[in-house]
Amino acid sequence: MSIKEQPATQPVEEYFFTRTPLQQLIEIHNLITFHYFEFSKDYEFTGERHNFWEFLYVDRGTVNVTVDHTTHTLQQGEIIFHKPNEYHSFCALQGKAPNLIVMTFDCHSEAMKHFEDQVIALANEERNLLAMIVEEGRQAFQFPCGHPMIRRSNAPLGGEQLIKCYLETFLIRILRNHLVAQPSPTKTLSSAARENISDDLVRQIMAYLEEHLADMHTLESLSQRFLISKTRLKDLFKQQTGHTIMEYVMHLRMEHAKMIMREETANMTEIATRLGFSSVHYFSKSFKKKTHMSPTEYARTVKARIRN
């Protein structure tokens, strides 16, 4: 019996794919300190100098920041960058207790030169990124962060990498939007107009809520005032802010309560009444749920910062 000849093995054609290394404009190497400070109205930081980058963002209030022999006045929403080995100090201004975000980090990217001596008013997109950094920081590290920073044992998966990604994105967006000229984006007029209208409406609602903290607000009353359906109002506010209207109102009341405790001598009953709470007990319960400490405990920490 003859054996059939086996067909010759066909050569396998090989494909070679060219890899494209992604360029790294800004790369964060290490995080050194990370703080969200709530200072008293008379706080003054005498100054320091260190061999890594730092930024200071004013989340509330006004501060004077001195860099070497130059003084800058930063308002709410503004950020200043300190390059390595630059002496800097700051103090609260106009009797307003400031809330500040301060981060220090190692970054040796050439693009960081654009941030030297810069004071910038952040746009909504950049403020949202900063809020995401703070939120991931609170979950990844024990707050308030000391030095060295202490990791949480129950931190969410990938939290530290997200901080790095968000921080690099934050810096790149500032470069694009404020420091380096960019080509104009192509966007249809109709979509741009719709976005502007939505942004303006949400800003008006937020301003109204802040001016009327003691009032009782409902979707019904706000929809009537701003001539928008309840469903559209609820969806638009959540989309733009990430919070429901009632969550945002409670946040405003808690922040205002902390400001009163840091700037005035009002007692807890007076504060509760000024902010529209039905009782001091409800105010205290809401405050502790939001801040994880009672109003009295918070007031003590403010006094401790003044003494220190």
C-alpha cells in the first residue's frame, strides 16, 4: 500500500506591527503632601522653601501669597504654582476664613516651566478635575494627610493611579486652556449655544440657592421660579454639578455653618436658625453626618489651629 505524500507545509506569513510610543507631556513621579485646609480668618503661614513643585488653590475666601519679594492676592477659584526652591508664604485676608487645597509633588517634565510664576483662574472643567483628585485622595489616604502620607487599608482599587492620572490631566488642561495657545475647536453654533444656556441657568440657580440658604426649597418652587420643568431641572442640575438640588443645598448650609464658626462668635442655636434648620438638634445631626464631627468639635479644631 502506497503512502500518500503529505502536502508541503505552507510558510506562515508574519505580520510586523509598528508600536507607537505615546508621548508624555507631563509625568508625575511622586506625591509628597496633599491637604484640604479650613483655616481661621486670622491664619498666617510664615513660609517655606523645598525642592519640589507645589500648587495652592483657593476654594473659598481670599489669601495673600508672597513669593520671594512679590505678593499676589488670590480670590476664590484661583490657583498659584510654586516651582522648586521658591520661597513662599501666605495669610488669610479681609477677615475671611479661607479653604485651601495644597498639593506638593515631584515632576521633572520640561512642560512644567510654563507654570512658573503663574496665577490662574480655573474654569469649570479644571475645578471638577481638582474635586476628583481630592475625592480620590480622601479615599486613598488618611485625611488630613500628614507627612509622610498614610495609605488606607480599605482604599478603592487603583485610587493612587487615578490621582496620578487626574493630576496629570489637570495640569495638561491648564496648559491647553490658559498657558499655551491652541487652535480653536470646531463646534457647531447650535450645540455651543445650548451648552452656554444650560451652564448659565445652573449658575443662576446655584447663586439663588446660596443667597437664600434659610429658605425652604423644592423642585416645584424652583421650577416655577426659573421657568423650567421639574424633570428637566432635576436632570440638568445633576448633570452639571454631580449632585441633586437638595444635596447641594445641604452642602452649602454646612459650608456656611463652618464659615460662621471660623469667622464669628454665634452659638449653635443662632447658626441653626440663620441657615433654616428647624431645630439645633437637626442641625447638629446634619453637621455630624456631613463632617464626621459635631459642630462643637469642629469649633474646637478651629481654635486649636489659631493657637498653633
